[in-house]
Amino acid sequence: MTYVIAEPCVDVKDRACVDECPVDCIYEGKRSLYIHPDECVDCGACEPVCPVEAIFYEDDVPPQWSDYYKANVDFFEKIGSPGGAQKTGPFDFDHPVIEAVEPRG
């Protein structure tokens, strides 16, 4: 099981979750952040600090954002498991689910 970042993060990317994550498993895409499902230790530290309430435990993702679980998992098919977001820096792509979201203001 893992945590998932959903639609409220798109084009916001506040990064409070990144600062709180003890295992550096929250990676940055072009428009959203992603939690690596194999690197996440399910500590839950990221969830309460998210100012837009975009982070959910895998089983608690609201139905309207159910595609975000797959988006978080599939994002890492390209990059594998780098073992820490700080050393990779931001990526210049997103999962198609995120790309399809209408840009915010």
C-alpha cells in the first residue's frame, strides 16, 4: 500500500509534502508531484501537511480521482526507482492523466 497524490496538486505543487517526507520518495513532474509506490514507507507524514488536501492513502482516494493511483504508479515506469527525489530533480513530463487536466490560472 502507498499514498497517492491526486488532482488538487496539479499546477500547485506546494512541496510541503516533499519537505516532510523522511524517505525522499515524492518526485516532481512538470505539473504535479508523485509518490513512488515502492519507496514510500506508508508513514503518512505527507498527508496532513498538504495545503490543498491532494494526498490520500491508496484505499481512500475519492472515486472522482481513482485514476490518480494508476498515474502515480505508471509515472515511475519511465524512471524506475531512482532511490531519492533530491538527486533526480524535477522531471519534464507528466502522466497522461495529469496532462489531460485543464491548466489552472
